[in-house]
Amino acid sequence: MAKKTQFGLQLDSSVTIENYELCVASAFKGLDESIPNQREHFVPKSSRFTEVLEGDTNRKSFKRLHRLKYSPTVAYGNNEVHLHPTEARRLTVREALRLQTVPDIYVLPNDVPLTYKFKLISNGVPTAKAELIAKEIRRTLTLLNNL
């Protein structure tokens, strides 16, 4: 499994991981500035944006995600800040939405302040998880109706 690495370090291309589709790198795959909400992020103002190791998520704030690991819970309250794995910045709105498994067709309006966008994302349930719960509820209700 991937360990903490120096920020900005190129990873060995031979590194493989089981369940890559669940890792941060997979969630961010194919993102570019043409995708809605991808250019929206807070502008870095602290030197800490370049000092935190990739994968160091054991701190109270300024947690840098690792490309080949799962993301910690998307909960941006109490000064918790997730940093991009390879860039000296916080996550974009779209990156946070992707970590919550929200489809790219869902777009947050431009007139909503960034703080509120991240609060909305943090308060949400991951879309894929909500779908699984809904399917299980439906299955259970169907079974009960057939008794």
C-alpha cells in the first residue's frame, strides 16, 4: 500500500493497488478545467500547502490526500482542509463532489459562495452509498409485501 511521500514526488509507475477505482486518483481521473466547478477552490495563502506530505491525513487540519489511497470522510468543518495530492492547493468543488460520488452532471451554481458549496458537499451523503441504501430499503419492502 502507498505510504506518505514527499509532496510533488512522481510515483513509481509500477505501483499497483487493488480496488484502484476506489482511490483518489481514480476519482480525479479525466478532470480538466472544462468540467463545471473544477476551477473553483480557495486560493492558497499558507506555506503549509507545500509542506504537508502526500498521504498525511493524521493531522487535525491540512490533510493531504494520497493518490493511491482512499479519501478520508469529506467533512470540511472545524478547520479540516483536504489538500490536493499533487498540487499546492485545496480541493476544487468538483474534486470534493467526485469524492462524494456525485455525477458530473450535477453542477453547483456560480452565484453560491465557495464556503457554502463546501458545507453542502460536507453535509451530503455519498451518492453511491445513498443509492445502495435506497435499493436495500426497496428490496426489504418488496419482500415484506410478498409475505
